[in-house]
Amino acid sequence: MAIRLIKISVVYFAVGVLLGYYMSIVHSYDLTSVHVHVNLLGWTALMLAGIVYHLFPSLAHNGMAKAHVWLHNIGLPIMMLSLFLLITTKSSSYTAGVATGATLTVLGILLFVINILKNLKASR
């Protein structure tokens, strides 16, 4: 799971960098919030989670870790695609998608936090 998360995170990194590159070329920064969230919640957060799961394999082998990975990786694309469409179409009909994706992502992140707080033990 750890290596898979690290690989997924670099895909988000590429998407975030390409989106930033596109914005700089066209001199339009309307999609900055998408760019920032893809880089922070996709690239950075998933890379760090992957590293944590790699360094502490016992954290990766429980239901909370599996739920974290699934919720985060289902919620984030829903949120980002919906936010992209909300901004580009200026239609509030995509607000529910943003809220749904954000809720799934937040639930996944909270499971990651609980998993760390509950199961990470100092080595003796």
C-alpha cells in the first residue's frame, strides 16, 4: 500500500505542475484553488502518508489505513473535478460534487490521523 500511495502521489504532482504550467502560459489563475489542492492533498499528503506507511508497516495493515487510502483517492478526484467544473462553467450545480469529494477526503484524512494517534508506538 505504501509504494502504491507514493506512486499515486507523483501522478498528482504531475497534474498539479502541469496545471500550474498551463495557468502561467495563459496568464489566467482562475484554477489556482484546484492547483493548490491537487498539490497539497494529492502530491504532498499522499506522499507523506505513503512514507509513513512504509516506515511503519504496522500502520498500513489495518482497516483504518485501507479506508483512508480509498476515501482519500475517491474523494480527492471527485472534489478536484467538481471544483474545476464549478470554476470553468461558473455553474453552482457542481457544488454538491465539491462537498461530497471534500467530505470523503476529510473522512479519509481523519482516519489517517486516528490511526497514527492510536497505533503508532515508540520502539523500545
